[in-house]
Amino acid sequence: MLSDSSSDDDEIEMIAAVAIAKRRHKKSGRCGSIKGHATIWRDRLAGHDRLFHDYFSETSTYPPDKFRRRFRMNRHLFLRIKNSVEQHDSYFVQKINCAGVLGLSSLQKISAAIRMLAYGVSDDSIDEYVRIGESTAIERLKKFVRVVIEIFSNEYLRSPNTNDIARLLAEGEQRGFPGMLGSLDCMHWKWKNCPVAWKGMYVGHAHEPTIILEVVASYDLWIWHMFFGLPGSHNDINVLDRSPLFKDLAEGRAPSVNYSINGHNYTMGYYLADGIYPPWSTLVKTIPYPQENKHKNFAKAQESARKDVERAFGVLQARFAIVRGPARFWDRDTLHDIMKACVIMHNMHNMIVEDEHITKDIEDLNDDVCNEDWVKPSFERTIGIMEFIQNHHRIRSRENHSQLQKDLIEHLWKHQGSRKAM
């Protein structure tokens, strides 16, 4: 009997202690898995229901054009990304925690990440609608961009294969630039939270810390090459010297490019660039102060076609405002993941729009050179050191650069005359 009474007393004391602890937590408003952090009852289920009925139900509140404007992509592209992310990483699948409470849904997690990328806003504005906390939103964003890179980079951020090159060459021929593979340029992304110890290295002509992005963009705004991460104190020439853009070409692994201009045969494609770039055989620059009509015509055509890369930067920044405004993260790896994921989703959107024939058709060009059986370049051959050095010199040849520019000047002049005659 004594043992029974003592056990009853212990149980009563335990219940009383738990009740006192609950009152203390309720009074202080502090509990949760991290000691000292205030918890807020956000009603996550209501947040999911509101998000679902606003954008994803059959009778959604907002029409597709509102979805595209606010998420920077079509709904079917969003759902494709969502499904792929869920299958790749169970972190984004909705779960029940140890307290038996249903957690955030995949729609809430991915919507929060995409909204932060699309609007470049802080996590506080996401919390009010999606019902997701600050630390949770940042964690979801970092995981989301990494998963997007793991899933889609091989498909949507790859070097051109044989079919891609044929399509790019055909489009360049129609625009008066045979052998053109795209336009090359750099963009600076302001780094607001750059550590003080690094500011001297990251401050350049913009007089504030920046990180440089180098891209090659085609006529349809496809960004198939990106090189990101060099400090803003560098210029475009320094970036090009460290860029892997011509690595495959120097190692003899790039797909062959053969074309003829003004009676001269060429075996390397080229990129349109602005005046700061060096006079290489793989780069075509404008004429700074043209005097003759031929030179004026060439400069006008080159500067017009080179706007492809400027448009690509503008569309990328308009679609994902996070890369237009100052970067607020401290970690360079996180910034790299964010930029790369934005470029991948930019390419995904452009390719899907092209598949739907929203953009212009290029005289049935795709019927001849594009199909589902992609032809990939071979990576089995290994060249010797002497051939590598020869390829390196061919890429940087000033003589070939001058000859190519002369041939293009004559070709464009004849091309303009034939168009006037028509």
C-alpha cells in the first residue's frame, strides 16, 4: 500500500511539473526545437489551402497569365519542376513531424523558393502568404537551387551538340554571319553582404563588390555557357583567360564546324563580342570608328546581332529579380547555386516556349536539324601536347581574326545588296 501511494504521489508531482512547464512556455511564448527561439502559430494547412485554390485548383482564383507573371513561368513548367524535385529529394515531400503535426506541403516549399528567386524579396514577405518562417525559407531556397542543378543541368545547361551547332549556324547564315555560334559578354552581380576582408578584391569599376557572370547566348536567348564566380575587380579579358569556353576546342573534343565566307574556308565557329575582347580568330568585334560604307554596314550588323546576349541578360534579370538586385547571402557557393539555377530555369522556359511555337519559326529549320535523337560529340579521343598547342594558337590567331573580319565585311555588303535587289 505504501508503494502504491508513493507511486501515485510521484505521478501527481510529474503531472504538476509538466503543467507548470507548459504554463511557463505559454507565458514566455518561447518553445520549439531551438532553445530561445520564439514560435509563431502560422496555420500552415490554411496557407497550403489558400495557395492551392489561388493557383493550382481546376477553378483557381487567378488565371494562367497571372500565374506566369507571378511565378515567372507557366503552371505546367512549375508542376514539372515540382514533381521532379519531389522524386529526387524526399526533403520536399510533405511529412508529419514527431508531434503528429502535418508539415509544409511541397507546393509551399517550392513556391516560397521560386517567389524569392522571382521577386528577389526577403523571406518576411514570403511568410505572410505562404506561411513559412525565415530560417525555413532560406533553408528551402538553398536546397531547391541545389536540387534543380542536380536534376536539370545536364539537359538545360550543356554545350551545343551537332544538331545545336547546325541550327545555330543556319540562323547565323540567315542573319549574315556564317559560322556564328552566339554572342559573348559579362555581367556584374552586386554582392551586398560581401565580407569586409574581401571587398578590395571584389570592388571594380562599379565601386562596389560584385561577382562576374560570363555567358554565351544564342539568338533565341539560350544561355548554353556560363562561367560565374570571379571577383568584380577583373575585366572581361581576365575572365576569358580563366573561362573554360574554348577548352573543348583546344583539346580537339568540340563538334566540327565547317563553313565558307568570301571564298575562304573556316573550321572554327566564332562569337560576337564587344571592343574590350582580344582579337582572336574565335571572336568577331565591331569596328570602333567606321568610315567607309562597308565598315559602317558591318558595324551596324555586328552590334545589332550582338544584342542577343544583352537581351538574354535583361530577360534573366527580369524573370529572376534576385540576380538583378544586390545579393544578400554571405556564402559564395550559395550565390553560385542561385545563379546557375536561375540560368537553368531561364533556359527551360525558353525551350518550352519554343516547343509551343510561341516564338517565331525559322523557315522549318528545326525539321531538318532538330529531332529527339540528340547527336552528342565524342569525348574518347585524346590529343597530344603539340596538337593542343597548335589549337591554342589557332584560337588566338590575330591573322585569322583580321581575315575573318574582312571576309564578313564583304559578305555582309553583298548580303545587303542582294536583299535590296529583292
